[in-house]
Amino acid sequence: RIYKDMFFSSGFQDAGHREQAYHWYRKAFDVEPSLHSGINAAVLLIAAGQHFEDSKELRLIGMKLGCLLARKGCVEKMQYYWDVGFYLGAQILANDP
């Protein structure tokens, strides 16, 4: 989180902090996949200029995120704020409003 905040504070210019943030969010996602770490890893890849169409890494994260979201059920029945927030975030990342 610290590296992500430093990247954001740099006006999205500090590639070193972006890469460090991605490294740690991706490591967390590999160890214990969660919506939080996966969405943050995907956002950082997109900030680096990657696209779902041509990034194997981004597609792999997207597939795992899809599985995690499917376990939560449909958005209409979600009861927790963060579940809905992560669902909306994943839909935005997938360009699926």
C-alpha cells in the first residue's frame, strides 16, 4: 500500500514505486488470492500501460478475480460494502459498466 500511495503521490509518474507496488500486490495475490490484492495488481498493470487484450498477466489476474467474484454470488444479493465495491471495481477494469 505504501508503494501504491507513493506512486499516486508522484502524479502517477514514478515507475519504480508502481513496480514495487505491483510486486507486493501480486505476491499477496499469489499467496492468498483476494479481491483486494487482485484488483490492485490489475490497476497497477493498467497504469503501466497494459491491456487485457494483449497482456497474459492481466488476463490471468482477471480470470482469478472472476472466480473470486463468482463465489460471492450476484451483486443484487451482496450484503457487504467491500464486496459490492470490489465487484464494481472489477467491472470497471473489465470495461463492462
